[in-house]
Amino acid sequence: MKQPVKFVLLVGGVAASALLIANLLQAKAPFLKKAQEAGYADAKDCGYCHTKPKGGKEMNARGTWLKEKKAEKKATDVDVTWLKDYKEAEPAK
């Protein structure tokens, strides 16, 4: 294969990968933005509802509560406005 063709394929592959990654990172960002807009200033990253700041499948207590609320309401998506009813667990003494 000629060098210019390889270069075009490489640049195209890098650009496509960057777009895919950007799209995946923004997939749940609306939840975070909505939480912030609803007044939850401590919602700084995905760790607000997940066990890791970058998100993932594992949920913390708040995220588990939201998932349970979603199932209870038979909703398609989580609605961050439900957080007004969420009660933090009392710290262990």
C-alpha cells in the first residue's frame, strides 16, 4: 500500500475513534448536568451515583436507589428530580 493511502487510513481511523470515544463519554453526561441544574452542586462527576468517578456498572447507595426507583416507576430512564426524595444513610457511629 502506498504511503499517502496508509496515512489517510490512519488519520481516518484516529478521527473515527476520537468521535466514538467522545460520544461514549457524553452518553450519561446529561444526567450529571440535570443533577447540577436541579441544585445538586456536589454532583461533580459520575461518582455521584457510581462507585467510580468515571462511572461504570457499579452503583453507590444513591445510584442503587435511583435504579430501584426507576424499576418501581417502570420508567425508561432515571429522572434526577427523584433525588429530592433520597435520604442519605446515617454515618456509622
